[in-house]
Amino acid sequence: MADKGIEMKIPYLDLQLQYQSIKSEIDTAISKVLDNSSYVLGPSVQEFEKNYAEYCGVSYCTGVNNGTNALLLALKALDVGHGDEVITTANTFIATVAAVYHSGAKPVLVDVDPDSRNIDINLLSMALSNKTKAIIPVHLYGHIANMDPILELAKKYNIHVLEDAAQAQGAFYKNKRSGSIGEMAAFSFYPGKNLGAYGEAGAITTNDPKLDKIVRMLRDHGSQKKYHHELPGYNARMDGIQGAVLNVKLKYLDQWNKARNKVAGWYDEALKGLPIKLPSHINEEGEQVYHVYVIETDQRDKLQKYLLKNEIPTIIHYPIPVHLQDAFENLYYKKGEFPVTEKLADEILSLPIFPEMTQEQVEYVCEKIRDFFNGN
């Protein structure tokens, strides 16, 4: 256990420490981009697309400028638009629902399973209508949603399945990686993700050459050839520097995910017996990658303040559910419609976790949590 006499300052995550561990590789990769001036798309992005497709076990990967546009372009490629409905989870970052909204379709929300915190399969069929065009399961916190029932339902009703894998780079479900399970998948490489760029970046994966062709045009003003525009597209191209950074970091992703799992195991062991709910391990046929480590307690706000007083930062993912955000009041959902999601919003707390975190740091965090519940 951590020495009670030692006070620590714990970072929520430490991107600088990670950079220092691969600094020479990163600097060399960025220098190559600067030397050849391939600042938008270019060889580093092409190389990353090839490598990430291979990593995910799919035929195609298209690099884009962020995860939100990855979702939007994938929906557009699936011909989702006005008059359509897209089912997704109420417990997600707002970008999932915003992408559906900007596609022109109507977001239809479903509450989550209290253990996995992912979309509740038992409620999914109740959300279907003759307007349902797609389902977006969100692999929240690095835990892949229960995909088999989703895929079965989608096949039965001829509905597209688009994985929101923004938080699940490298996670497995029944020997398949995230990004290879649905018809398409969208990834975010925001800096804090398990595979993070040094700025904004995202990607779309698929095994369908037609869909890949469409998203490649959509990201570049609807063009395959300069000044020849086949579609009304977007400016959503990945930067060359981000491609270079991601290429280097991809080599370490499995190693870092394994380290995250080790940190999560230390938390699991050290937090046993406390009046908190730990992350679920119900998906025994897969492998989580712990983008975040989330606990639940009805004393969340007091615990968060106590930990911050002890220089332990935490985050709430997410304090206001999407259906209660002002931005989507036009969906006409009311407080109480998604009770599990709303309970999570009041009780969840994400503890510090990053691949380089030490067991001593974890034990210190857990020591302070125990102190809080013991009234010290």
C-alpha cells in the first residue's frame, strides 16, 4: 500500500510522459512531414490508413479530421438523411447525437443497461419504426456493446449498423476488434483517447469498397480528382502530421491497452468492499480497453471535491445526459424518460487512468477514497 505519510499529486492522464517515451520516433515522423510539406493527407495519412485497417481487421480505413465528422460522413455514405430515424444510446457524448442531427435524420434514444452502461438490448426493439435507417451502438468507456443481438435485429429489418468506436481503439468482441463488427465504424483520435493524435483526427473503417469510396469523396469536397466534384462533400481531411503521429503510436496501442487493463485490475482489487460500484466485466467474450475507469456512488459530488482537495483530479462522463441538453430540446424528451442514464449522470466518476500510471499512484488514489468513506 502507499505510504500514508507521502502526499502525491496525481494527474488524470499524462500525455507528456507518453510523449517522452516515444519522443525520438515522433519527432522523426513529424520532421518527415515538414520536409515533404505533405500537411493535408499525403503519404503519412495513407500509411496510417493502411496500417489501421490491418490492425482493425478490415479492408478499408479513411482518415478524417475528427471523430464527429467520422460519424457524420459514415451516415451520409449510408444514405441516412431527412425522414430517417437513427437509434442510439442516451448515455453517450453529445457528438454521437449531433452527427445524427446534422445528417438530417432524427436521433431516437434508448436507455442503457445499468451494468455495461451500453445500450440496453431489451429496449432496442421497442425503439424501432418504419423510419429506422440505422443503429449506432456506442462502445462506451472502451467496453464494446453487445453486438450480436444488434446485428441480428439489423439484419431482420434491413437496418445499417454503424459502430461509434471513439472510445474503444483495440477492444475485442468475440475475437473481432472494434471497427470490424458493424457495416461501418467511426473512430476519434482526440489526444486523450487510447490512440490519440496531437490535435484533432478521426477515421472510418469498413469492408465495403463502395462505402469507402463515398467517404473518401465526402471528406474531400466530394472529389476523387482535383476540381471534379461528384458529390456535395465536406472539408474533413486528416492532417499529415496527425497521420504521422498516429502511425508511431499505433505500434504501441496494444502495449498501452494492456497497461490500462493492469491499472484497472489494481483499482478493482484495492476498491473492493467499499460502498461504490466498480466497472462491469460482464462481457467475458471480449476485452475492454479502459478508456476511462468509472465508479458509481451516491456521494459522487462530495467524493470528487475530497479527491480534488487531495490533488487527485477526476472527470464526470457525463454530468448532463444528451436528452436533457438545451441543444436537443427539440427531440422532446423529458426528465425521467431514461432513468438509468440519469442515475449514472448523478453518480458516475472517472478516476485517473493512463498506461504509465504506477501501482503506487493507484494505491494512493484508493487510499484517499477509503479515507473519504471512513470519514477521515
